Amino acid sequence: MSRTAFRIPAPPEVVVAPARLLGQVVRALGHRFPPSDRLFTQMHNVGNNSAVFISVTLGFLGLILVYQGCVQTLKVLPDLSGVGAAFIFAMVRTFGPTITGMMIATRVGAGIAAEIGSMTVTDQIEAMKVANSDPVSYILGPRFVSCVVMTPILWVFGTLVGVLFGYLMGHWRFGIATQTFLDLGLVSYHDVVIGFLKALSYGIVIPVLAADAGFKARGGSEGVGWATTTAVVNASFAVIVLDFVISTLSFLLGY
């Protein structure tokens, strides 16, 4: 009686292609770092142009979370002293980095895919290869470094804005004292590190997934639209998966 050999299934192309592209951009950055002028331009595009978008989103999220948290707490206990500490803990560890990642995937990821997709369908990428120029190093390199640097910075900025708006809701609407609301008793060093790791991982995967979709664009404007949609969907899904994986590992390790 024959036995069927057990085979580990090969990873899908949606995972292999971005992983290969990540390796290429890391090797390219090791050989040649992007020029400062192009790097600062991309950092301005990722950071400054996203700051208002992210701060408004996290600001309203802070208002909603504190309002709902206070309303639900008052139904059970007449004590709101722990709302601020729990809210800040959730913002630092989960909501701050994840919402920041989602917003960057929506705005920056779509922009990267659209730019590279337009260059792909107009054969500019092939022209760069013919001219012995590496499109991964020239196009993706500055955008990759910018996302890696600016995503954690935007996480800190957005979290502070969210906490500020949450405090305003708790203080003005529910009368929570400032010292009571801004209680950092539930936030430890490990929570800050986990939030930073989440933001850093989002900054790594978002430009790679967006560029991968852009390089695969085919046809005309329809191909660019497909690349943009694919980039936003894949990057947003990756943010959710990474949030789950990092959170699960941290809890299993006791952090």
C-alpha cells in the first residue's frame, strides 16, 4: 500500500512577491542610500501631508471611545476614575498604531501604487531597466525609508492628539479631573515598545505591498485603478493581521 508523501504547501504569490520585493529594497538600500533631497520630499509627503488626516481621525476616535466608555461605565458603576487610564492604555498599545497604519495604508499606500502603476503602464519602468537603472532602488527606496521613519512618529503624534481629545470629552462632558484622567498607571514600558513595534512593522509592509501592486499594473488607466485598489486592500489587511500577530505574541510572552 503506497504512502502519500507529506508536502508543505508553497506560500501563495501574494506573500512571496512582496517578500521578494522587500529583500530587493533592503539590498538596494545597503548598496546605495537615497539622496537626502528625494528622501526629505517623501518624508514630507508621508509625514506632514498625513498629520492632519491622522490627527482628525484619532481625535474623533478619542471622543467616541471616551464618551462610550463613560456612558457604559455609569450603567454599571458610578465611578469614572479608571476610564482615563484604560483609554490611554488602549490608545498606546492598540488604537494609536493600528489606526495610524490604516490611514497610511489608505493615503500613502494608494499614492505609491498609483505613481508606480502609472510608470509601469507607460513603460517608464522598462525604460529604467534598459538604461541600467534599478527602479526598486530609485522609486521604492525613498518611499520605503520614509514610511519606516515617519509611521512611528505619526503614531506618537496621533496618539497624543487622540488622548487630548479624549481628555476634553471626559473633562468637559463627564467632569473627570485632569490628574485622574491622565493616569499612566496602566501603561508600562512594554506597552510603549509593543505600540512602536506595530507602527514600525506597518511602516515596513505598507510601501512594499503598495509598490508590488504598482509594479504588477497592466493596461492603461484601468490597470492603475486596479493597482490602487489592490494596494489599499492588501495593506489594510496586512495591518490587521500584524496587529493580531504582534498582540497575540505579546500576550503569550506575558507582556
